[in-house]
Amino acid sequence: MKNVLVTGGLGFIGSHTCVELLQRGYKVIAVDNLSNSEIQVKDRITKISRENIVFQQLDLVQKDEVKSFFEAHAIDSIIHFAASKAVGESVENPLHYYQNNLISLLNLLEASKAYSVNQFVFSSSCTVYGQPDKLPVTEDTPKKPAESPYGNTKQIGEEILEDFCRVNPTFKAISLRYFNPIGAHKSALIGELPLGVPNNLVPFITQTAAGIREKLNVFGGDYDTPDGTCIRDYIHVVDLALAHISALEYADRMEENYDFFNVGTGNGFSVLEVIKSFEKVSGVNLNYEIVDRRPGDIEKIYADTTKVNQKLGWKAKLGLDDMTHSAWEWQKTL
Ligand code: UFG
């Protein structure tokens, strides 16, 4: 069975992916620099899966440490989550984002080449599309100039992988373009742990309902959408984790050596629809107010999932109520 290196393995999507891998018999070697995650997550992963992972605190920007790590561990495949991900912070501190997100990718690819690791799954984002001219957005949709340094690191990351694959025919890489991951594991033992005030909608909703925040600001009520609020394709983090396993399986059979997929449900929901779903599953009346638009927000985006459904054989199973319910169950444990 494969030894899978999961970078950012204690983070939100990484921890859920470790669980799903372990439950399918994969050996998991996780690394994380703990900049946006907690070490206790390691024991939570073991508690859910009843399997141990190998874990090392590692900063992937440190090239020599990455090399020593590959020297010490037999790795068959890599799922690379480790990255900084706050859009606003990336505008404030672009060099940190380019350094952290791109140098770590380069170091991993160099080590993969040196130690003959030939399967790589990359965390990309629907942010590569900007506001698409046509919905739902397919993988053939032209990329728009990135709206933030964070988004740019995802675009450049995809290009680096494609260029690397071109000259390394035995290396198979897959970029997964995530839409909006939310929710938590049904055990409520792992979930999203935002640092400070959350930027993203669902952690802000659950923290408001829990009394940590006074009120949710809904950014913009005058968009060209049925209820005036922005539309996104929210995907349950467990479904997203499973897409990575489908990608690893696909890497064994793919003919070309680089490919990329949208990972969403294919359904768009407005901010008000997410709030309604949350209120229904939690029984809590949320204190919210419609305020001005947030600069940089796109109006609406949701995925065409035909390619990922057909080629990876993966389809999201969990609906919006499962997402908001599990996010609330998790919030209540914090
Ligand atoms: N929103 C609010 N109030 C909040 C937070 C968010 O109304 O307090 C709204 C936003 O305006 C947007 C929707 O909720 O309409 C979703 O916002 P998120 O911040 O949760 O997610 P985004 O779609 O803005 O961002 C996500 C990822 C990014 C990625 C981006 C690409 O978090 O990593 O999609 O579009 F870059």
C-alpha cells in the first residue's frame, strides 16, 4: 500500500484527508509547520481512524530540511496542502505568500525528482478563474489575471507543475481547483480552526451563533443574483478529502502526465441561502446585517464538474445542510 506524504497534514483539508487515507489503508506521513494548525489534531486523526500517522514538524521552505526528510522516509505519492491561504493577508504581505507558497512547491518538486517520487496532487483554487464570463465554469475556461498574490501563487503553482511535468514524463501531477470548502468531520473531532477573526463565511456564521462575534456582516445585497447576495459552490471538506484519494488512484492510470480538475458540487448557493440552511439545522436565529460589498469579491461562481465526475470517478455526496450542520457541531466543541 502506498506511503503518502501529506503536507499541511494538520490543517483543515489536510487533517480530513489524512483520516480518509488511513481509513482506506494508506500509510500517512504528515508534515506541517504548525503556523496555522494545532499539534493536538494529530491525536484527533488517530482517534477517528484508529491508525497512527508519522508526523514531523517541518517548514517546506527550508530546502535542506526537506531533503533530509525525503532521505529518511520512503514516499510514493505527495498531496501538497501546505500553503498560506488568506487573500487579504496576501495583499498586505505579498513576499511572504510568494516565498511560502512557491519556494515550498519548488523544494518539494526538487526532492521528488531526487528521490523518484512520481505522484503529486496540488491544492489549487477556483480563484484561478476570477469572475468567469460563463457559468458553470469548466476547466477550459480561460484563467483571468489573479486578483491577489494568494491567487497568483495558485496560478504560478499550476504553471510550475505543468512545466515540470513536460520534462519529467514519469512524474504525474494533478491540480485540484477547490471551490469553497466548509463543514467538518462528523465525529466533530476535527474541523476548521481559523486564527483570529475569520475571513470566511461559515466560520464567521458559527462563531456569531456561538456568541464569539456579535454580528455577521453580509457583504453586498445588490449583486445581480436572485436574492442580491454572492453565489459560491460550497463543498463539504470530507467530499473534498475524498477527491484527493480519487486523484491518487487516477495518477496510477492516467495517460497524460499533468491534469487539472474543478472540485465542487456544481451547485451555487447565495450567502442568504447558507444562512438559512445554518438557521434550520442549528435552530439558532443568526444576527446578521447586509452591508457594503467587500472589495475584490466576485459575484457568482460555481463549477461544472463533468470532467472530475467522468475522469476521476468522483462526485460530491454531501449537501449544504450536511455542511452547515457539521460546521455547527464542530463549533460547539470549541
Ligand atoms: N461573506 C460575507 N461575510 C463574511 C464573510 C464572507 O458576507 O463575513 C461572503 C463573501 O462576500 C462571499 C461569500 O461570503 O460572497 C464567501 O466568502 P468566503 O470568504 O467564505 O470565500 P471566498 O469565496 O471569498 O474565498 C474563497 C477561498 C479563497 C479563494 C476564493 C476564490 O476562501 O481561498 O474563494 O474565489 F481564493
